Amino acid sequence: MDATLAGLVGGGLGLVIGAVAVAASRFSERTLTAIPPTPPPSLPAGVTDVLAVLRSIAIVLDASDAVVNSSASAVSYGLVRHGELVHAELRQLARQVRRDGEIREVDLELSRGFGTTTNALMKARVAPLGASHVLILAEDHTHARRVEEVRRDFVANVSHELKTPVGGIALLAEAVLDARDDPEAVSRFAARIQVESTRLTRLVKEIVDLSRLQVADTLHEPELVQIPVVVAEAVDRVRVAAEARQISLEPVADERASVFGDAELLATAVANLVSNAVNYSEPGTRVAVAARRVGDTVEITVSDQGQGIPESEQSRIFERFYRVDAARSRATGGTGLGLAIVKHVCATHGGDVSVWSEEGHGSTFTMRLPAAAVRSAADPDRQSVGPAQGEQQQ
């Protein structure tokens, strides 16, 4: 190889080596001076512990609206699924709070869960949490709204029901004044006033009884109650009305049937069932009242031979002021509260009430109550213990 060619080759290699060296130097400088990627900001210290003890539904979002922390109830209510906030309304609120830092509180009706038509009324409070996180606190007010609707309906129904007898008494009083010179007319109008005043008294009494039962969830001083005595008392209260309609009452009670509770309330409940049976039965038929002990339960049944209750109505008959036959119920002095009282008395005693009925074949109402413990024959000195002394009512 001559000297000229060798010089050219050496120069080219030198240029290549130099270029590689410069590139390596610059890459090394960039590597040393490059700023490491910033990790996502973590939640402020102690936030997780605080969220764990909150009763509200809690959700924490980061800057990208991803869920970084949430309570178990957020998932069960369907607000969070697969680590994402489900409802666009909440995401929009979170973005507004992130922009201006102002706390927002709104009421939203949100669907519960995926693919369901059930909605929940949520009161949501959205607030900034640290530099880049947003906290969503939500409370379910669905039950409170339903309670308010029930209360409002109850007040409206009571007002409507009271107007009828009060208005009737007022009109009849005017009629008495106008007919004061006609003794026969005065006597007739006075008898109607007596009927309406009796109906009004009964209505007010049942409203008070039902209100008292709804306020008292449990019996404060339950006593041992002999069900045969309750059945006899209930039948005695309705006997005059039954005889007036030529309806025979046939009570049969197991002497072993006893419960812990309030004898007066139980007698009222059974009397309401017997009274309904009498009012909705045809003259010349019979109403059977039976009480028996079945294992740990006492069953009280009232059966009639009346028209029966349509199947479509049976799920509603225990509602307050609901009447299957409103005209007949008013004619017999019914208030529409009798079965609601029965339902609440049973619930207060830890039991329930059900109905079997078929149109044209009468109806049978059954009250089921927890039976009182029976004294063992092998241990005659052992006393039954009621819920107030040690056993918890189921």
C-alpha cells in the first residue's frame, strides 16, 4: 500500500472514531443531565385512615379522574366499577372543583349498579384534597325521602278521612236546627249524628293507636299473655255486631298458646280481624276464630265465608286507608286502618300476618307470633323467661 492511500484510510478511521466519541459524549451528558420522570403525587398522610372510618360513601380521584381510593360502599352502590367513576355527573363535578377549588354540594338521582333501573337519591359533597386530588362524599337519602313521602301521604289521608264525619256532623246539626219543630225529623237526624260521631271517635282512636305503634319499635314491658283470653276478649268486642248481622262466631283456642307481649294490643289486633270478617260476610254465615301452638309459634286464624279478596288487591290490603270496597267499608264504618294496625301489632311482637283468599270462597287471616317458653314438667320450679328478663325477641 503506498503512503498516500494509507494516509487516506487512517484519516477516515480517525474521523469515524472522533464522530463516535463526540456522539457518546453528548449522549452521556444528556443522560446525566436528564430530569427523572415525576412520580404521581401521593395522597396526603392519614387520608386513607380517615376515609376508612367515615360512614359516608367516599371516593378519591386523581388529576386524570382515576379512582385512587374508595370505600366498599362506593362499589356496592354502583358508583365505582373497575377502578373508574361510573356516573358522568360526578366526574363533571370533580373537574369543576379541580378547576376553581370551590366545594360543591348537590342532590343527584343516580342508578344503582350496572344494568339496573333502581335509582338512589344521593347527596354528594365534592371538595379538593391536596394539590391534585378530589374527594367525593355521598350519602344515600332514598329512605329518608320515602319516609317523608309516607308521612305526607298519611297527613293527606287523615285530613281527607276526617272531613267526611266532621262535615256530616255539621250538616246534620244544621238539619236539626231547621227541623226543630218536627220531633220525628230531629230524632232521625240525631241518630245520624250519633253514627257519624261514633265513626269519628273510632277513626281518631285508630289513628292514635297506629301512630303509637309506629313510634314504638319494641314492647317496653312485655308480659306473659294467654292467647285464649285474648281471643275471648276480641270475640266479645264484636259479638253484638255479629248478632245484629246474624253471623255466628266460633272461637277455639289451644290452652297451651301463650306469648310475651301486650294483651290489650293483641286483643285489638284480633278484634280488628274478626270485625272485618263480620262486616264483609253475608248474613247467616259464620266466622271461625282459632288459636293454636305450632312448635315455637302461636298461630291465630280468622276465617270467614265472605266474598273473598281479589288476588290483585291482596298485596295492598295492609296499607293504611286502603279499602278493597271503599263504598261498603264506609257503609260499615270502616276506617281503612284496621289491617294496618294488625300488621304493626304483629311486627311489634316479633311476628307477622298473612292472608289467603279466593273470590267467592272467603278469606283467612293468620297472625304468627313467637310462642312463650313452656315450663318443663321435669323442672316445675323453672319459670318462663320473657324478652324483658333475658330472652331477645326474634
